[in-house]
Amino acid sequence: MPEAVSGGHGRLGSVLSGLAVAVGCVLFLGGFVWGAVEYRPYTVPTNSMSPTVKAGDRVLAQRISGGDVRRGDVVVFSDADWGNLPMLKRVVGVGGDTVACCDTDGRLTVNGKPVREPYVQGMPGGQASTTEFSAKVPEGQLFLLGDERNGSLDSRVHLQDQAQGSVPVASVDARVDAVVWPVGSLVGRPEAFAALPGGVSGPGPVKLVAAAILGGALLILGGAAYGPVARWLSAPRRARGAREGASAGVR
């Protein structure tokens, strides 16, 4: 009887380990496919968005349309007037906004409302910009600034253009959600923009994609390890049974 029970448990364990490996493969491969559909990887070329992302960082940017962009998003875009190369900047104004700097406390204002920008660091006197400006953003356009306001070449240097430094929403290719190298971190949505009409964009699915890949890998490893672990655990029992059998034969 004990042998039959042990065999039943072994067969059940084998079935469950096989199921774990199968589910793990679906999650692991599905996570990669999902990530490839949703995201594009980029290598950041300059420090214009420091400290949020730095030169050489590798980021994941969710593929979105321009209509999904909200204030506070860090977007990847390309525009002929900006060199027609992929660039990363933060959206601080959308169509109809008046973006200006600086108020009496040195802050950026959107439609007269001051915006707290904790991601802007190291500015002289705590100012949000090294130069004063005011721009009315045309409909269908976006006003973009770098987080490193000392050296970023952004909408401020294009203020004399017809669109007052803004770019078309159609020029946006993706929205940055996470830094994956050298240190993994999420790129959050600034709370200061949440009070403005339209609010801020919701989080992308990067956490779910990562969870699917990691969970799948753990299931695959766990299922694959079941057989060797089960044999290792049962080896002492088999050896003890063999010794008992030998003793019984001697008697």
C-alpha cells in the first residue's frame, strides 16, 4: 500500500509540475510579446532630462497617439523644426494653455496657476527657467521643456517660431514609463498637473508586463525543479527501504 500511495503522489506531482511549466511558458512568452507590442526601447542621448533620465539611460516608452498625451508626460517625439530626430522632453502645456515663467516664487505657471516641479533641480535661485517667457499654445500643439533647465534646448529656444515653440501632437511617438538600465525605476506623473483640466495620464502596463515575465520564469523554474527535488527527497527513503529489505532477507 505505501508504494501505491507514493506512486500516486509522484504522478500528481509530475502533472502539476508540467502544468506549472506550461503556464509559465505562456506567461513568460506572452509578457515579452505584450511588452514588444506596447513598448519601444530608447537610449537617452543627452542630459536634457536629468535627473529624471540621464544620458545613456535605456528607457521603455509606451506607444501612444498624440491624443493620449497629458501635461507632465515625458514623451518621445520628432519634429522637422527640431532636427527631425527622436527627442525626449516633458509636456508642460497643451493646446489652449498659456505657459509662462516665472511667477514671484520662481515657478512655472500654466493658465496662471503655479506648478510645483520637484524634478527640476539645481537651478539658480530655485527658478523654473533660466529665461523668462510666455507662450500661448495653439490647438493641437504641445509645449515641451527639459527637466535640466540650464542646458535643455526646448520650446524656449523656438519661441519665435509661428507655433511659439510648440510641436504638433502628431509628432509624439511614445510616452516614457520606466528606466530599465542602469537602475530600474518608474517615471511617474507629476501631481502638480493633476489639478489642471484633463488631469494626468494613468500608469502604463509596464508593471503588469514585468510581473507576467517574472511570474512565468518562476513557474518554469519551479516546475522544472520538481523532478530533481522529488528524487533527491525520496532517495533516503529508497535507501532505507533497501536496507530494511536486505535485513529481512538475512533473517
